[in-house]
Amino acid sequence: MLGRFLTYFISWTILGASSLAIAQSTELLTKSELKQIIKLRDSALKSNLGYDILESLTTEVGARMAGTPQDTKAVNWAVAKFKELGFDKVWKEPVTFDTWIRGVETAEVTSPYPQSLHITALGGSVATAKGGVTESVVHFETLDQLKAAKESDVKGKIVFISNKMERTKTGKGYGAAVVVRRNGAIEASKKGAIAVLIRSIGTDSHRMPHTGMMAYSDEVKKIPAAALSNPDADQLERIFKRTKDVSIKLNISSHSGPKFTSYNVIGEITGSESPEEVIIMGGHLDSWDLGTGAVDDGAGVGITMAAAKLIKDSGIKHRRSIRVILWAAEEQGLIGAFAYADAHKNHLKQHIVGAESDFGAGKVYQFSSLVTDKDLPFIDQMEKVFAPLGIARGNNKATPGPDLIPLYQIGMPVFRLSQDGTDYFDLHHTDDDTIDKVDPEAISQNVAAYVVYSLMTAQYKGGLVRPKQAKK
Amino acid sequence: MLGRFLTYFISWTILGASSLAIAQSTELLTKSELKQIIKLRDSALKSNLGYDILESLTTEVGARMAGTPQDTKAVNWAVAKFKELGFDKVWKEPVTFDTWIRGVETAEVTSPYPQSLHITALGGSVATAKGGVTESVVHFETLDQLKAAKESDVKGKIVFISNKMERTKTGKGYGAAVVVRRNGAIEASKKGAIAVLIRSIGTDSHRMPHTGMMAYSDEVKKIPAAALSNPDADQLERIFKRTKDVSIKLNISSHSGPKFTSYNVIGEITGSESPEEVIIMGGHLDSWDLGTGAVDDGAGVGITMAAAKLIKDSGIKHRRSIRVILWAAEEQGLIGAFAYADAHKNHLKQHIVGAESDFGAGKVYQFSSLVTDKDLPFIDQMEKVFAPLGIARGNNKATPGPDLIPLYQIGMPVFRLSQDGTDYFDLHHTDDDTIDKVDPEAISQNVAAYVVYSLMTAQYKGGLVRPKQAKK
């Protein structure tokens, strides 16, 4: 493997240098190669395979939180599914991590207007005292308000942060809001709070709270953290409009569990000329425990498995191998992704490029690249093949999908196929993440997009080097 | 009271006979009366009072299932709110009934694909054996399929009925589907089933099951009955597509409780000429226990209280009294309504006409009457005043809102202000029945509509007699 790697590296360096900023036409895909890909793209649009795989996973396994028995079932499902689909190589790579176990999670206003609230513990949250705690609540509209508060106003209380997430197509509202989920417990604990309740990081208005990972700091006490559904956060705000004297009983029994070994499950279809060079795609196999993980990220699993399978069945010879990685324990902090990057760091250059499908089940509306000028003529080719799918060319500053961050950090080029995420955060990390929300046509469009991405990059004779300034 | 009643009855009979089929112009509202009403209608459109009352009830009381401590809080809230609003008379009338207490309600597929399901017990359901039962499931798409099944295919099993409700503006899909909820347990028990799981009677696709009353028969054993959320029913159907060999563990601990006394809470604004004659409107005060009863029926409470209050504050003299009845224990079977009809049956003729707001928070799009030909010129007047609200004239075959059925059955005329119910059954009887789903503008339009209905009927000098053929 090392020999081939060096050969690849040298030939790429020479090519890159001699061509200056223009890909040689001999590197580009031929008309007949493009014709094959376009034909397969269009037949992918008519295939239900991606949706069928998604249905199989969400029905036969369902929820599959990392570290639970359902996680093991998902791994077994994935190995069996890759084999059933006829992938050339199927294997799994171990990923070991600490687990977190959800337990009781209830909240109720005890005063002034007794009523139950819908909450869910945030991933990693410690428990309340057994049987729960009843305490005064102090309300902040933002994390900054909490940071600015006097300790005497917070000490011994339950902190409620009602910050709202904005709905956007790109998902940028999530980045802005999720800091409350991540750091709410730390900031509240710094002021002596005994627990934190946040408004769900989500854009829906249904009584389904959104879970997701939260962080602790070694410098302050770990306090329980939970999310209220959006309607329940609204309700608590209405109560606070009437009086500041509000008490809540909070009962959370989640706790850490034993170490667990799950697996990145990998299926590959072998390239015809440079099989050691791989095009990466995939989604994460784990989900949260509340829904059945249809949009997060059964969709990514179904889309990328189906794309590779359709390529395999097409009989089109592709120079490089196409590797579908179903990542383990993404939700718990990209644990499978870091394990993979660590295990493969010595073969990084064989990882030509990666893209991950992990933003729901909306259609792809844009593709972004991250290549040096020399490869832009190839991107021009891609643009033409993507266009009939309704996919526009974005910029040349693609950022990695979550599970590609560790590989990206050590130098792998990435593509991004941007999905319309307008409704994604209605469902994300809730009970409601189920397949009834998925449009089969949108899944087929995604499959076609991943066929184009993976098959074109597998055929391209150029090296797909990342611009230097992007390497960090 | 009886003297006045007789006077009214005789004068009405004479008028009705002497005018044949045409209302005398002296009975109709005068131009100046109409002008006052139109002015109030338009200012009602700008008032938030209906929404504010709804917010007060759903925030300060929240869920208020008949027979629970929250029921008592709702009664106290209603008495206080009527008084705060300055109604001329405020009183409550007792309603005593058997209670039903919700308990544990869980379901999980144990085989072939273990996973939890979201269910809620149907109102009135008995419990499973303590700790739950695990049994094979038999699937029927409709109640008729179950009725036609062989006993040997059902005996000892859990019956799953997956019949889907149709979404309509008028709500007619509910009538067609709800028979499964009402009679599912009876029909399943006839064949020896041990429990019944139905697809929720609802049009949403969220993981929130819809509760609602179900019936038992004395002729067959009472078996537990619960509803799956629509996505969970879909999931179970997908599992059944893969195999007929499905087992579920069902654990329900709901049971009947002690007798309870609640109250119909009544507020009245007194008429200037015939105060003993009353125009009835209202909504039901109780709700199911899952949501906060915003669309079912906090909206009706807010709309009708606000309409009467705006009439009171307008200073417009109205001949008849306007009585707002907040009905008790509607969800448990119109218990407050029957109690009221029984208590007032000897003063029926003083109940000039009734309308109930109990179909959510959508705008009114149509009004229907139920009068003899003689009063049609008055309905023509109403049509003109309703029209600018976007409310069209319907037919002259109005049927009563649920709580008016008992009064209707003994002869009271009714109006119907039909609301757009397209989305109503997304929320009906679920956790998700919360005020965030309510459009304040739609509430104001409803308030304006009830101002028109109640003030015009309070002013009309005619008798508003029901056509004979409608009296049953």
C-alpha cells in the first residue's frame, strides 16, 4: 500500500506542477465517461433504493443510540445490508467509548400554576438527587444574560434559558443557538445553579423536546441539564410574564454507563485502475434514542449506500474505489470519525476526497468544492452534470460534514452537497425523527447527487488537492 | 319566571301565526340597531380579548380533565374570570359523574424488531394485567375487517386497527373514523381479543397519540384500549408488511375513580326588555389531560366570554339576556350538557337559540340557521352583517354543537358558526393542543362572529322557532 501511495503522490506532484493552474484535458472525464454517468444519474432518480434502505434501517432497527443494544443491532444490520447489496468488501472497525444512559426525565411547575412540562435530558447530563428536586427558577433570555447575572440571583436555583433558534435553509441558525445547549450547564454552574433547563434547539412548535450533547467543565460542578419542548418553553415564558416567583420540580436519572465497543461499518466497491485510492462518502449509523433516526441520519445511510450500489450494478468501471463509511457514535462527539482518522492517518493520501450526507432528507441544492485552480476545469465538468438535478455550483470553500472533520483536519479534501435544511431542525434529535417525514423523491435526488459526486471523482485522473490555505 | 315564560310563548304563537311566512318588518332589526352591531363587530376584530382569555386559561390552569384537581381549578378560574370581566350574573350548576384516572401507558414491539411505540390510553379504558401483557398482534385495516374475521384469528391476541382519518375542512372525516375508537374494544372483545390498539383518530404525522372516549358493552368483556400515534401506526404497518408474526408488550394502568362534582359555569349579561329570555353561547371548560386544551376547547371559552364582554362594554342595550355557558365534562360524554338540559327543561322556551364554539381556533367561514320561513328575513339581515367577516350563509339546517345536543333534542333552536377545521384534528386530544397553534387574528374573527350572532338574536323581536321537521 505504501508503494502505491508514493507513486500516486509523486505523479500528482509532477502533474500539479507541470499543468500550473489548468487541468490537462487528459485528466478530465471523456465524453463517453460523462455519458455513462449522466445515464446512471437519471436512472438513480427513478430508483427507490435509498428510501428502501432507510425504511429497512428505521423499521428493523429503529432508534440506535451509541452504546445501547440497538447500536449493536444497527451494526449487524449494516454489515448484512452491505453484503446483501453485493459490495466488494465489507468490514467493520472498532470504536470504544464511554456510554450515557437515559433514565427518568420529568418536570413540572409546582408553583404558581402546577402543570407538567415536556422535557428531555441533554446527552451526557448527570442526574438530579433521587426523586427529583423542587426549586425556584430564574429566567434568562440568552446565555449572555446568564453570564452577566449576579451570582446571588442564580445560586441554588434552576436556570431557564429561553433563547430561540432561527429557521434557515442552510442550518446556520443551529450554530448560533446550540452554544446554549453545549455551555448552558457550565455557565449556570459557574453561578451556583443546581440545574439548567433550556428551550429546545429546534424550529418546530410541537411538544417534543430536542436532545443533543452538552458539555461539562472540570472547573465547576456538573449539574443536570434538560431541554423543554418549544411549546413548553413558551408556556414557562408566559408564566414568567405573570410572576417571577416560579418553582419547578425536576427529576432526571440519566447517568454514565460502562465502556462499549461499536463499529464504523464500511462497504467498498473496488476501483478498476487505482483500487487503493478511495472516494469517501457515508452517513452516521447511530442516532439519538428518541426517534428512529430517519432524517438524522438514516437518510445519509440510505442515500450513500444506494448510490454506491447503483454504481456497482451499472457495471461502469471506475478507476478508484468508492468507500461508504457508516460512522459510529457521531452524536456522542464524532467518536467513530476520530477513531477512523486515527486508524487511517498513515493512508491519508489514498483518501482522495470525502463527502458526508448528514443534514436530513431535503433535496441537494448546491455543491461546493475545495480544490486548487488546476482542478477547476473538472469542477466545471461536475457543474454541468449536477445542474439537471437542480444543484447549483457553490463556492470553492467546502467545509467537511461532521464525521469528515477529523480527516479534514489532517488534510483530506472534501466536497459538500448542501441539502435544504429548512425543516430539518423541526425533527432533529426528537421523537418525531421518523420516516413519515421523508419524501422518497428527495432521497432519490440525493442518491443521484452522490452517484455524480462519487463516480466523477472516482473517474477523474487529476489529484484533487486541497488549496494550502484550507489545510488546518 | 313561569309567568313571563307564558307571556312570551303566547305572544310568539300569535306573531308566528299572523305573519305566515314573512317576518313583519317591525320584528327585524332597525337600521340604527344594525349600525351599532356593525360598529361593535368591527371593533371586536381589533380586540385581543378572546385570545387573552384563552391564554389565561391555558397558562394559569393548563390541562383540566374532568374529575381531576385541575377541573376544580378551571371552575374557580371561570367564576373569577366572569366576575373580573363584569358579567351581570355569574353562577355555577353542579354536575356529578364517575371519573376515569389515567396511569401508566406504554407499548413496545417485543418481536421481531424490539422498539418502543408511542401510545395513549383511550378515555374509559380498563387496565391490562399489572406489569403489562405481551401477546401476538393481529392487524386489520378497518373495523369491518375485524368484524368479518374468524374468532380463531383474534382470540387471545392484541388487535391492531390501522384505519386512517381523512383531513377535511368540515371535520366529516372525524365522524367516519371515530367509530373505530368508540367501538374498537367492543368488536375486538367479541372475538376474544385481549386488548385493542387503534391508529389515532387524527390527521397529523407527529408522535403524539390522540386520546378520546371509547365505549364498552355490557355483553362482552372490557378490554384495554389505546391509540398509537400516526407515525407509530405507520411503523407497525411497515413491520406487518415484513412479517405477520408480531408481538407487543402493552402496559396500561388506567382505571375508574370515585364520583366527582364539577360545575357548568355560567355568566350572563342581562337583557333590557326580556331578560328572562336568553341567547346561549359557550364552549366546554374541561379538556383532555394531555395538552392544555387550547383548541379543544379553550378557544370556545375565550371566544364566547370575550364576545359577551365586548357587548357588555359597548353599552348597547339588548332586549334579551346573553348567557355564556362553560360546559363541564364534555369530553366524558356531554355530562354537563345533559345536566343543564335536565335542570332547565322547564324553562326551555326561554332559551331562544344556542350556538357552541367547539371546533378549534380556525376562522368561521359559514353560518347556518334553523328557523321557520317566517324568520328568513331576519336571517337575510344576519347574512349581510356576517359577510364582511368572510362568513357566508350556509343552509337552514343547522345542527347543534356537542353541548347543545341535549337542549336541541328537547326542542331548542340552534345556529352553527362553522369554523375551518382543516388542521383541527392535527391537535385534537393530544399533548400538542397548546396555544402556540392558535392564530390570535382568527380568534378575533370568531369573537366578532359571536358578537353578531348573539347580539342580533338578542335584538330580534321575532321568536326564532325551529321548523317542525327538525324537532327530534
